[in-house]
Amino acid sequence: MNPLSPNSSDAAGTDASPSFRPLYQQIKALITQSLQSGEWKPGEMMPSEVELAGRFKVSQGTVRKAIDELAAENLVVRRQGKGTFVATHAEERAHFRFLRLMPDEGVPHHPDNRFIAVLRIRATAEVARLLELKSGDAVVYIKRVQSFDGVPTILEELWLPGQLFKGLTAERLVEYRGPMYGLFESEFGTRMIRATEKIRAVAADPVAAEHLKVAEGTPLLCADRVSFSYGDKPVELRRGIYSTARHHYQNELS
Amino acid sequence: MNPLSPNSSDAAGTDASPSFRPLYQQIKALITQSLQSGEWKPGEMMPSEVELAGRFKVSQGTVRKAIDELAAENLVVRRQGKGTFVATHAEERAHFRFLRLMPDEGVPHHPDNRFIAVLRIRATAEVARLLELKSGDAVVYIKRVQSFDGVPTILEELWLPGQLFKGLTAERLVEYRGPMYGLFESEFGTRMIRATEKIRAVAADPVAAEHLKVAEGTPLLCADRVSFSYGDKPVELRRGIYSTARHHYQNELS
DNA sequence: AAGTGGTCTAGACCACTTT
DNA sequence: AAGTGGTCTAGACCACTTC
């Protein structure tokens, strides 16, 4: 008998298996808990499959199936011969997982950041609703422009729960190299694992026109993103205004 | 010894396993071939796992792993207790796999179609390049408007290889109920399995403005899609012009 | 009862990386 | 040589559907 909640043939009682839950999914949940609690930090190696199998008193195959799903969800990364590692945003290849704006020609490269505002404000009703806060709760507001080859291309606004990002200042943002999600994960213990985006076409308002150096009324992409951490907890709101003169939003349908 | 190409310890020769290919991937390739050749038609049930295991002289677990990947790629659908079925576009739930335009409020429902043009023309250099044809090859050109609740929302142009869609006429398109991909698959034996989209913001030109009943210059989404069939063969070009007044392009980042 | 996919095990062995 | 993930097997049993 394994130590986890049995699915049938239990001690007694008419177990008509009202809610069957495979062992490997229970293992997966336990591993996810350890990831969330920070038992293994981003970038670190996790215990080997045989070690986890021993800890949970299940076969290696069952642990494998659990980790397979975690790898499919990009929570962990497997490297043959080396081990299984906690996924991290502080990596070159992770940068373009959430940045879907690609140059029409040439290879993608990293944008230059210019921060316009880093403020602590109070959540509007709309922001509070999407971040699952209360109206008036503290939020960090960030506004920045990203340029490729000196051409301003992205005007971005972010709203973050103030509670989670207490020490976040303009200085920290400016001095940090790499994607913001890397900073969030390493400095504030908040890891983005999933996001949804709603995309619309909008006309450049005076502010956007100024920052992106385009004429007022120019058609621009507007991407409203909600990012989630473990347990589908919303931890970021982001509105990106993209100039698609020399770039496009790339998507794979499958 | 299994009958498929051995990976090592072969009859003779210094096999330093220069190109290792797992058994289950070879099985997967064989099953894909059968799917492509039409041995089992879309919507039909395929042979059971044990039967396939017998046919290929491998264990059921190996067949399972092959089918697992095919299911992940949406080429087949597993139904516990029933069997494994060839995926088909002629299903309610499949409709919204490629249609990412969602209403800002309310539940998504099917659009009304109005066909503006169904022509056989010659491929321009650009169309030929993307469809991997030669300039001047025959292509089917389709132009249509899709409306939700009577509101014209999508202006779409399609280019299809003439060779693959010989009997395609306006009548066939009009009388067919359901998504176009269903027609392509059932009547022309061409099944879309994957697509890429590049999205930009554009200003409504006179033609788009007229069809979508918006003012000239209105910002609209422009989605350029290339669809692929088995073997990454391009089989459709589609340019969609979306009005995002009451809809948005929905995307999941993970 | 029979057939299907789904889970779980124990063990063997392979490929890859590091020591 | 030792440790890691990756493959493959054979068999038992479970959950679900159909007959």
C-alpha cells in the first residue's frame, strides 16, 4: 500500500471511487508544492528521479510521468545526463518565451530599456479586479519604452501587487540586466509561469505617438496581459503598445 | 531483435550510434504515415494499442508513447474506454482552435459567412514562395466577410494551391456547414495540422472600410497565416483583417 | 463479459555528462 | 566508473464504455 490517498480497495467502506486521482498527479502536486515553497530555487537542480521515487515511495516511472508534465508546462527543464532543473527566467532562451514581437527581417535581439515612471499608487477598480486585490490596495506602476536598434517600438505599462514587490525601485530596475521576470523571480520570489493576452488594434494617442515617434492616429497593437504564478494567482498586469512598422506579433497555432 | 532499424549492436560494423533514434519515434513516424495516406480517415477509430503493438512487434508501452506525442500534437484524440480516433476539423470544439478572435463579452459563437469572390488565378511571386509553388502556378483565391450577430468583423482572403483544390467552387463553399477546414479535409483530403501567424496593426483601406463598415483609417488587426499539413507542407495562405471594436485576439502564453 | 485506454511496477539497458 | 535522464519490456491491474 502506498502512503498517499488510496483510490480504491481501501481499509473499509464501499469505495465506489467517486473521485479517482492518479498517483502521478498526486506526486506532481507534491513536487509543485516544493517548487512553490522554494525548496529548490530557480536554476537549481532538483533531486534525481530515483531519489524522489524513494522519498515518495513510488516507482521511478511514476515520478517520471509527474516530471514529464511539469516539463511540458515549463516549470522544470530536463537535461539528459545532468539532471532536472527548476526553470528560470534568468536565461537567454527564456527571454523570448513571453516576448512575441519579432523583427520582420533579421534575428531577434534584446531591446534597450528606458524607464519613464516607477510609482507606488492605489489600485483602480479595474486593476484590483484583475489582480484579485481590493480597490485602493497598493500597486507598483511602471512605464517604460523599449527600443530596437535605437527605434522606440514598445510602450509598456505594468501594474504589480504592492505587497509582493515591496523593495522595487527604479534603481533596481535600471541596474538589472536581462528580462524583468528574472528580477521578479530572483529578488522578489515571484515566478511567472503562464499568461493570457488580449490583442487589439488601436490608434496612437498623443502620449503613445510621442514615445514611439509616430504620428497620432497611427495604428498600433495593444496587448493586455495578465500573468499568473503558481496556483493561478495573478501577479502582473501589463499593457504593451507595439509599433508594427518593422515588427510583428508572432504566434504559432497548433 | 525488433524489425525496425537497430540503434546499436547491429550485425557488424563499428556502430558508434551516430544518429540515435528511439523506437517509439520510429513507430510514431509509421503511424503518421498511415494517417497521411488516409489508411484511417478523420473521425475514424484507429487500431487499438495492443493491435498496433502486435503489428509493429513492440510493447504496448512503446506504442503508447508514440500515440501520446501524436495526441499532444492534436493529430489524434484518445477517448478512454472507446479508442483512439483520427482528429477531425468537423467537430464543434475544433472550430475555435484556429479562430482566436473572441468577443469582448459573451460566449463565442459561429460567424455568418458571405463569400465575395472564389476565383482561380495565377500565383504571384510572393504567394508562390510561401506556398512553395512556382510563380504563375494555379491557385484558388477566396475572399469573404464573416459577421457576428450581423456585425461584419472579419475580412478574409485565402490562397490555396490549385492542384490540391481542383473541384472547389463557390457553391461547395456556400452549402457547406461548419469550418472551411472541415470541407478541405473531407472533400479534398487536405488536413491542416499547424499554422503560424504574423500579426500587425493596419489602417482600414477603402475596401476594408467598406466591407467592415468602418471609417477609412480605422485601426484593424491584420493576421497573415500560413497553414501546414503533414510533413510541414504549406497548403493555405490566409490574410485576416479583424475589426477589434467588440472582439479581441486571444492568446495563451505558456 | 469483453474491449478500450490509463496507471503502476520492477527491472534491464542505453545515451549523456561529469568525475 | 558513477550518476543522471531516456528507452523498452512484460505483466498486473484500474477506469471507462459497450455489448
